[in-house]
Amino acid sequence: MLDILCSLIAYGGWLAATGSVPIALLMTCVLMTVTAVASNIKFRVLGEPLLFSDVVVARSFLQHPKFYLFSIPLAGRIALLVLVIAAPFLLWTCSSTAVLPHLIGMGMLLSGGLSIWLCPAQKLAPTPDLTHDVGTLGLPGSIIMYWRQWRGSIDLPSPAALQGKPAYDMIVIVQCESFADPTRLDLPPDLPLPAMPGLKRAYDIAFQWGPLCVSGFGAYTMRSEYGVIFGQEETDLGFRRYDPFLTAGRERDHAIGNQLGTIGYESTFIHPHDLRFYNRATLMPTMGFSRLVNPGPHASTPDMPYFGNVALGQTITGMMQSVTTPSLFYAVTMENHGPWPGGADGQSALHHYLRHVQNSDRMLLDLIEDMSARNARALLVFFGDHRPSIPGVVVPSGIRDVPYVAISFPLDDRTTRQAPVPLTPAQLNHLITGISVQP
């Protein structure tokens, strides 16, 4: 029934716009086909179907199409180009000026929309369960019911203010794009893996480390970022979990910048890319980051399409030299971001990824060495936001963890490595805020 109503809304909308029954039928079929194909492509690459929150991707697609076009097969790109050209032509040349078809279409659109609105969303989709709901509600129905549940979600209550004084002179949090331990990616056994000395050193000296249990695969940076900045579990976010940045401005009191700011930390957000992504340019100041730093410019090359992580690490160490008050630096990297050049087998893309992830490891080692040499109380937290999606090589599965390390300086004399402790991004937030305050 939901599928029928969604089709009725689409058909009514096109008929109201064009007044042509054949064009309305054609465009409805095209719309449903494009939705299903796009959802299948997304599921193959990221392990999730289309969601209501993916509508905001349209703006990002226009701003940075290379982030998305690589996942669309050549035939799909050609079909998309034909559609972009043909649809306006058909709508312009085949639309009818007769009033009655437009009125009928408007009536179908309104009746279908009213019927969808009367469907009990709280009963049909009481809690987020994508696999179950797409199967029972259909793809269009699940998108609409989830959107309605998202719109009706309640804001989080304000947290209790932190009490005490800063425990560190500086806190450095690095959210490393697509950073994963290659030994955990189930790569071909005959493939030589990079040594990753930085990660090994971090494991040896960290007071806590282990797998960070993230929900996204190959994308959805904002989910991990939100968890670490806001300290809210996805299970508590309900339908906001799929893109929590959409409502983050209403939960600013939970943000780590505002929380630590109440006890005297000054917060800086560092990201060497377009700050319009996830609306960071607007949101970060409300989250307590009084300064936004956008290192660059960077001349893109095939070997280094984005601002390099080693250079970003040097930017951070340079900023630490001028610290005069307790400071928080939150950095988001870009070097490991896809797409990576390569053929259909994914092997070339994999080699590109491993080369870039080695640079991330070098960045981690450089930060450790620099902070070890400083006569300052400092905290370094380094984590990956999600695993890479490399078609044919690294594909979606139930295992999605990425590494995190938390290192306190000056280093102690501990000689034995700590046992790994699994955390969620929200729990990592609680770890950071808990040790950043002293009575």
C-alpha cells in the first residue's frame, strides 16, 4: 500500500506539472527506477540502502561530484547524462495546456500525500531497523516513514556542566579519514602490508587503545565525528542517528568544545577541505570552536589529491608552539579520502590507499615524537572515522571497527602494553572529557 501511495504521489506530481498522461507515466517509472538503482549502488558500496537523510547529498554532489561519480557504473553515468538532457526537453515540448489533467494530477498528489500522512509512522516504524523496514515497508515507504519519525524526534536534554579545572595544557584529537589497520581489513594473504610503525608505537605507549566500533562503512564521517564531539550513543539518537549533524545545532550544549570551554579550554577546529561539508563552517563555532583553521591551499595531483596528512600534522605542531592557555585542537584529515585511481579489480586503488594510510601513520608517529619532546601536559587521541570502501577488495560487512589510541604526555615508565578496550565514538568522548578535568 505504501508503494502504491508513493507511486500515486509521484504520478500525480508529474501530471500536475505537465498535464500529460504519457509523460507522467514515463517520469514516474524513471523516478522509481533511479531511486531503486541508486539504493542498490549505495548498498553495494556502503552497505546501506537510500535514506531520507541522503537528500542533503544532492548539494554535496553538485559541489564535489568526484566523491560520488566513481561509485556509479559507466552505463549509469551515461543514463544519468541522457536523463538530465532529455527530461527538460520532454517536459517542455510534451506538456499539455489543458487545465483538467493538471487539476486531476493535483488532486492525486494531495490525496496521496494525505493518505501517506495518515499512515501511523510510530506504528509502522517505531524504532530504526533498516533491514526489517525496507523489507516490510518498501524502499519509498521506509524513506518517508523514517523522515516523519525523524521530524518528530525530541531534542536531547542539556547535560550537566563540567566542574573543575583543565588537566592538560593541550588536547589534540585527530579524526583520520578512512584510517584502518591494514591487518584488520582481510586483504589478500599474498599482499605485502605496510609496517605502520606509528600505530605500533601508539599501541605500546597508549594508556588506552582498541577498536572503535563505528556504524558507517566507507562513508558517514559525520556519525563518528558527532559521537566523539557530542558523546551521544546512536541508540539514544533514534532516527537522528543516520545524519546527526542535521540537528546538531539544537544540541550544542553537548559539544566537547562547549563542555571543555566551561572550565577554561580554548578550542580550535582544523580541516583542510571545504568547511561547507556537513555545514561545519556554521556549526563548529556554535559547538564551542572559537577558531576554524583551513590549511592550504593545496594543488591537487594524482598522487596527492588532497592536503597531505604529514603536512597537516606539521600544521598542528606549529599551532601547539603558540599555546598560552589550555587548548583543544580537533583535526579532521582528508588524505585517505576516495576515490582512489584504479581498475575494476580494485588492486590499484588498494595500493593507492595503503600508500596514503602509511602517510597517516607517519603523521601519528610525528605527533607522538613532537608531543613527547615537549615539557607539557598533553593528551593525544587519534582514531579512524570508518573503514575504506574499495570495490572488489574491501567491501561492507558486519565487522566495521577502526583503531583508536589515547596517549597522555609526559609518558610514564610503563613497559607492558595495555589490553585493548573496545569503545563507541560516544564512549571515546566520555573518556576524553573524563580525564581532561581535574578537581
